[in-house]
Amino acid sequence: MTPPEIRLAALCDHALVGQDGKVSLLGIFRNISVSGLPAQHPRMFLVAILGLDVGADNVIVRPLPPARQPSIRSPPGNRVPAAAAPASCSPGARRSNRAIRP
């Protein structure tokens, strides 16, 4: 079993996956600033494209501040089915590029 690989991770205003399988990100955040805490952002998308072995994996998102201490006690999880790489990928590819859809 190969460890998961994060191929892309971004916070943005909106994200979608087209019928052709392309992931589109709109308004990628570089910095998030607030005038005071606690703060609330009206809406954002966390997009992660992972390299996973074929099969189902449990994915848990753990946001960490710069101090690297967990900020959420019970982070959300999602079961992600990873399909085999398409034939157009390099020969022998056995890992999946999979966009996680809510």
C-alpha cells in the first residue's frame, strides 16, 4: 500500500468538476485576514486532489495553524472511492487522481 500523495490542495471561493473531469477553481485564497476572532467566512471550498491506491480510502481533513497544533477536535472525514487511472496516463499507473465531491 503506497502512502497517499497530496497533488493539489487549495482554499477558494468556488470549485467545480466539469463533465470532462477537469477541476476548476475560482478565487484561490493566498491569505485570509480577519479583523477579530472568532471570525466566520461566508463560504469557501477546500479542494484536494490526491494520489491514492485503487480502492476506497478514508480521508480526514485536519487544518493546522502555523503552530501545527490541531484546531478542530473532531475533524470531518469522507470515504473516497479511487478509480483506476485512465488509459491515457503513463503505462503501469495504478494510482488515481480523484477530486472529492461533497
